[in-house]
Amino acid sequence: MKYSLFTVSVPDMTPVQALSKMREFGYDGVDWRVTDIPEDPEILKEKPSYWRNNYCTIDIETVDKKAEEIKALADQYGICIHALATYLKSTDSADKIERCMAAAKAMDCKRIRINAPSYDGKRTYGELFEEAAEGFKQVEVLAKKYDIKVAFEMHMRTITPTASAAYRLASQFDPRYIGVIYDTGNVIYEGFEEYKMAFEILGPYLDQVHIKNAKWEKKDVDGIEKYVPVWAPLMEGHADFERCFQALKEVGYHGFVTFEDFSSADSSEEKLKTDINYIKGIVEAMEQQEA
């Protein structure tokens, strides 16, 4: 098993600070957050946050121009660039998608993330599915051109929240170029299927595993008490990592697991350290039991 960090989860760290701590704590790879960097001075004054003023972000507008610089930085710390995690959808600009693929190729990075459409009930699932499939047909052409793997995430409030739904979309394409990211936290929000069955459903399309956790809490929602999902530290949520990693072993998965912890109980540095130690402990204990 190899371990990576999706830099969205350390918003108060610069890339250099993140890479330094990743090397210290034993990470193998990095999944760079690649998106537009805000220009609004009011946002830039804000406290660092996951999705707004995030210091550990690569600007999508210049990622291709700075590819060699970014690779050299990662190489300096002995961290491979596992993925460019964009927020692009399969129906987005082909030019922007191709620019990210070219950047990945220049960084010796083997994959980028491009997601399926969101689902909010305003358009039918059938319409969105056909649109996504058409988009991924063009994405697959570019992936073959650059010899880059494209993975879309199992994500709540999209058309691919479950392994079954993700497989239906991915199975139309060559698993050498199109794959799926299984997310242990997102499926607590929406889409959980038994771990081993989910991995068996995905089969050759299982390309990556995101590690985070969530739990359901009772809260006041517009004056009504309801259970709602919230992010949680790895050791406090509903995900069963022992069963998850046992299932990964049984289906023969030996790829990367990428930490994407949105809980705020600890500092970024403390999360980097405790998260990897916790998961490595589970994996090592599993291996010792079978030795």
C-alpha cells in the first residue's frame, strides 16, 4: 500500500510546508489540488479554508507553464506526484482538460481527476448520464493521446455516489484510461455499499481510494430536528477502516490510498501525522494476523 495526501485538506500550509511534513511523516505521493486561485482581495484576507482561501493549491490557469517547477519541488522532497486533482467535469472545456493532461505528463504524473455531473433533481439522471458519457468519450481520446489515466470520484450529490452507479458510467470505457475513485467518507453521506461488494463491482475500474470519515448527527435544520452527515476525524466516524482494508486486500488492490481529512479537530500538521499512523497501524496489524 502507498500513501498520498490530497492537498485540499491542509489549507493553511504552502506546498513547500506540506511536502516537508509529508516527507517527515512517511507519505509516498501527493495529489495536488488544481483549480482557480481566487483573485478577490476579500477572500485572500480570509482565514485559510478548504474550498476558498486554500494555500496548498496549484493554479489551473498556469499549471502547464509551471509543471517542471512543480515536479522539481516534489522531487526535492522525494514525493511523487500521484495525481492532479482538478474540479473539472467531463463536459468542461476540452482545452482546459488537455492543458491539465499536458501538465501531468510533464510532471511524470500518471493520473488526473475529472468528475461526473452533479445531481440536484432539476435535470433527469438519464439526461445527465448521457451528457457525462459523451464528455468522457472526448476525455478518453485525450487520455490516450497523453497516456494519462482519468479518474472520477464517487461523490454525494452527483450521478456517481455509489460503486454501482460509478461502474455503470466507467464500464463504457477502457479501464486503462478511465477509472473510479472510491471515497470512504463520501459514501457515509450517500452511496454506501458493502466494502468488498463495492470493490468487486468496480473491478478493474477501481483506481484510487480516498481516506476520510464522516458521521450522522442530530441537528436543527430550519427549525426541525434531523440527522445530517458531518465530517469527522478518522477514528470517530462511521467508516470501518479495518473492514475496508481487509476488503481491499481480498480483491487484490495494491494502489494508492489518498488522505483527504476535512475534520477540524486537529491542526493540519497533527492530522498529517496521526492519520497516516492510524491507517498504517491497521494495515500492519492485518498483515501480522495473516503472517
